[in-house]
Amino acid sequence: MQRLAYEKVVNQLIHENPRFAIDEVDINGISTKVWRSAFESLRVVLERSYQYGNATYLVYENERISYEQHYQLVCSLAHTLVSDFDVQPGDRVALAMRNLPEWPVIFWATVSIGAIIVPLNAWWETTELAYAIKDSAPKVLFVDAQRWQKLSSILSELTSTQLVVTRSDEIHTPPLQYESLINNHFDKTALPARSLHPDHAATLFYTSGTTGLPKGALGTHRNICNNLISSAFHKTVAQIRRGDTAQPTPATGHLLSVPLFHATGCHAMLCGNTLSGNKLVFMYKWNAEEAIRLIESERLSSFGGVPSMVWQVIESPEFKSHDLSTVNQIMYGGAPAAPELAKRIHKLFPQVQSSNGYGLTETSALATSNQAEDYLETPDSVGKPAPVTQVKVVDELGQQVPTGEIGELWIKGPNVILGYWNNPEATTESFTQGWLHTGDLARMDDEGRIYIMDRAKDMIIRGGENVYCVEVENVLYSHPEIMDAAVIGIPDKILGEEVGAIVQLIPNSQLTETEIIQYTEGKLAPFKRPVRVNITRAPLPRNANGKILKKQLKMN
């Protein structure tokens, strides 16, 4: 059966389906297309979730929380933030913890009162956490026991931040415990009164910067709420094109295998599933065999994350001995996906509509999507944007290149963030009249599909985690016996890439590979540390401007 033409379906939806009608609004002086049906704020998304009542919302090990219970917890914490901590609109509330049931409660309570949530990378070391805390200046900081220990050496510097610790049984006399704090206003059954606007800031996610320091990507309620509609749009187009008139199979739940401190985990997974009333199952730590067990025991309908996680599930020796027939959707992004992955999924899960996509923290996760049959036909593409999102491929002068030619991918739309927190120089460098300069090299075919040809300058993607080479190089440079250093990606089937380094030592140095790798411990998060180091006595190749020619470098 021949599928309906893509453009015909798109035009039909935006002109005949009220959910996908498009308006044009002014955002900071820039005319921008938006979904008319997008909620005004994340507060509305939370309030709508109350309708799911006793349905299970969060599962973590032996803990289960219903939508109604979660809403009560959020109301209590929101009143605590307002009444006890005087958190005002625009104030920052940070959290540094692994995926725990407290994470969504803190997120929803913060954004529902107009404050800005600052999710910090739980994999960071002390210096990295300290930088982001100092930069964002949160009024309140929520941490779990492990992050509390990492921050113990800098507690004296957090004079203007109220620290709250959760699950701290092994820690003596923490300043405030979440478990007691959450009961302060448990009699409150409604959120504190606050008026929110779509373009008010809601999130501050730190993303690696090319200067070696993280940049705070400042997102709005509109960014996330519009992407919720864009996600539904892509799924609806795929369904109509195949002529499927049946009601979609109800979702039973999603396995949350990626960190909530990333835009994918927070915006796409947490917010999307909350809006739909789905069950979210958390994992203490990613493990393919545990994932398979949870999918079977919880009868989950979807899983994914980064491509490596899907590979690990389908290649696990446990895969064939468990019933995964409830799965009807597998979604992934955040790292390049081998084209053969789509074929493997189709063979093993013939009932599944798999998809991949492309996005950045700066695009609030989703920017383009490649769904179902389109993905099977063009697995090397990341798909197309939703109608409210514009993309173009440009040359070094910002001029659009002819179809099929490679250039830098620029993106504009209601999902693009306001800019970088406390960093006007980086904002000016990366944004032009609402267009985000992604730094990624891409090409576009004559049907508007995007193909990512190379990743952002000096960036390695290890299992979905962005590693900027200059950050690792700066640590290597700090060793007194390292004269020069270049960090490059080493191809890896499971993680996509691992971090490798080539270093030039000072004369007479006897420094070894093991010693160099050990030197990075405590200075870089584990996923950023080199796994292999090549040592040379010769100068590294450079061009006339002094830039290292990394394309000439190879790991032994």
C-alpha cells in the first residue's frame, strides 16, 4: 500500500486539525511560528496530570507513586519554597541528584511557581558542580547523599544558598532533610497562586562549552510546551501516512534510562509522559539485563534513550528469554545511530514504530524527527522538523547553501532557548535573529530531510554525553610534564565514541599512559576521562594559525 505524501498530510493537519493549527507571535522582537494549542506554561501540564488520579506515575525499585500522590507532594513543596524560602519568580532552584522520585517533585514545584529549575549533572565532580552553582546562584539547592559528599569541601562558600539533602541516612546532621521538609505544608491541595507567561524562563541546563566551562542554556515554558505538540505532530503524521485509522495502542509505561538532568530525559521523557499520564520507571543505574527485566515485569510499552542502550538490550544474552511483546515504541537520539540498528529493531520488534531524531539542549531536546517507515527507508537521516521549526544549512557567511551541499545547520523556532545565562558573548556568537548556530555540519536533501555529517567542533559524543575536547585538553595541559595535547574520539560500537588523547611530553619525562589517565581522576567526570593515551616526543601537527590538525592524528 502506497503511503500518503508527506506534504499533503502536513497541510491537512495544520489546516483541519485544531490541535496542529499554527499562529505567528512576537518573541523578543522576532516573528516566530508557534502551535496555537500549546499550553501557556508547564504549570498547566502539571495541573492536567492530576486527572490521572490513582494511576501509577513513578516507579523506583520498591517505591510506587500515583499521579494524585505526586501532585500532593508538589503542592506541599511549592508552598514550602514560597512560604519558607521566599522563592520568587525568576529565582533559581538547583538540584543535583541521580534519577530519584524526588527529582520530578522538585522540578514541577519549581517551574509551577515561576522559578527557574537548574538541573546539575550528577556525574560531575566537585569543581564542575561548584562552577555551575556559583554561576546560577540558586536560592535553594537540593542534593542526594552522594552529591552532598562531593560538595562537602565547598559548603562554606554556599552562604546565600539553602541546602536540602535527601536520602541522607548515612550523613550526620545535614542542614535540612527533604523528607521532613516535604511535610511542612502537606495540608495544601492546590499550588500557590502565580501568574506565568509562555516566555518566562523555566529551565537552566548546563551544557559543555568550547571554552572548557559549561554554558547555562536558559529555556522557557514556551520552548518545552511547544515541543510537546511537535512530538505529537510527528507521531500523527506517521500514523496517517501509513493509513492507520485505528486508535493508537494505549501506553502502559516508559523505561527512563537516561538522566533527567539532560534535556532529553527532562523535556521529552518526563514532561511528555506526564502530559500523557504514562508510568515512568526509573533505574538506579543503567544495566541492559535489568532494563529487560523491568520492561517485562512492568509491561512497559516503550524504552530507548541513546542508541547504545538499544544495542545493549537487543544483544543481551537475556533478550530472548523474556517477554517484551508489550513494547510498541523504541525512541532514541543524543548520539549517532548506525543505520543497521533500524533494521535490527524491525526484525526483532515487527510491531514497533521505531524513531530517531536530532536535538540539542538549545532546542529543548526535539528539533527533527525520523519516524516509522521513513526511518526504515532513510536510517542515516535524522528526519524533518515540525512545521513551527525552521532549519537551514549555511556557509561560513551564514548564507544558505544549495540543496545537498554540506554546511552548518541553523535552527529557528519556539523550541529554541533564549540564550546563555550570564554569557552575552556566547549568546551573540551562537544566535542570529532567532536562528541557533548548532555548530553541526549537515546537508539537506530535496525533500527536506536532514543528514548530520559531522559533529560540533571539538566535540565527542560518548554514550549520549557531550565531551568537549578543549575541556579535557585543559586538564592535560595542567600537568607539568605535558607540553602539548590533543583529544580525539575513538570509535566504539556500544558507546559511539570513547575519549582518546595524544600528548607530547617535555624532554626526559618518563610519564606513562597509566599515570596520565590517573591524573585526570577527580578533575573530570568519569565519562570525560581518556581511556587511551598515545605518547609522543614529536610536536603535534598544526596549521599556520597554530591550530592542531586533528584529522591527521590517529590513535595507535
